[in-house]
Amino acid sequence: MGSATSELPSHRTPLADAAETGLKIVIVGGFGVGKTTLVRSVSEIRPLNTEEVMTQAGVGVDETRGVATKSTTTVAFDFGRISLNERTVLYLFGAPGQERFWFLWDSLFSGTLGAVVLVDTRRMDDSWYAIDRLEHHRTPFVVAVNRFDDDTTRYSLEQIRQALALSEHVPMVDCDARVRQSGKDVLITLVDHLYELALAQEATP
């Protein structure tokens, strides 16, 4: 994604005594789309990463089209935390992207309030499985398009919505997973979406 680096906080924030609501959020998407980067950039604690160096064993197994320079891969999940305010805390789980680790996803979705589907427009087909599993579990989600520096397609959000056959009710945003504020905006979009769904459910007789 170019030479920019993640904007990490200068200190690690302890959990506020007033925190009373913890929300489990899962970040899913294809291999190399930026899930680990997003968790790392927004987390207020040192994130737990399960990245390992890619070896010859993955040749012919992991699809590296479009991410040929990637040298590490998540083999379990990433974990981070961010406080939206003094009372609400998001616990972030980044799912592994390679197909051989997809069997972990259903377990990871257990207890999840909502999800972020991170999309790379150079590899949009990789997003289908994530969307399918979330819809199967009836887990609300938003779609965040991670705009890579070498992406020459520049598809609009509406074009991406049509390509992924997304309902108009699914929020979509552009983001740069390396930038802390951009990642926070994605999470705020998800929380706002969950809040609106909760209000709509309460209003239903």
C-alpha cells in the first residue's frame, strides 16, 4: 500500500473504569486486504497479531494475485481494542484471509455484534465468501473499501455495491487502513449502523 505507515497512538490507553459496554467486532475480507493493518492502526493497546512469514509450503495454495510482495500472513486472528467513549469499547478481531483458514470464521463470528468487510477493488471476488458467511449468520456489517496506492481501477462505491450485489441498506465507506482516523471512521459507521438497526427493531410491533 505504498510507503505510508500506520498512525499509532503515542501511548497505550488503559481501559476506563466507566467502561460498561463491550462490543465484539470482526474484520473480514480476502487475503492481503489490510485487516491486520486496520486492527494495528486503530487499537489503543498493543494488538495481538498471529502473523507468520510465508513459506514455500503456501505456494500454489494461497492465492497471491495482486499481493505478490506480501511476506507475512495471519494464521489465527488479530486482536485489538478501541474505546469509542468512556462507556463503549470495541473488541476487534481480524479474521485470517486465506481460504485454508476459513474454517475458523464461523467460530470467530460467535457473539459478534457486527462486522466490517474490507474490500480490495483489485481482488473483489475475494469478498464474496465473507459477505456470504455474514449473511448466513445474519450478522450486520458495513463494507469498507481500502484504497491502495497502486489501484488504478478507481471504481466508485456505487459500482462496487453493484458488483458485490449489496443491498442499499448496507453502508459503504472508503478508507485507508493505515490511517488511524480513517479506521475509526469505519468503526463509527458500523456502530451507527448497529444503533439504527436496534432502533428499527424496537419500533417494530
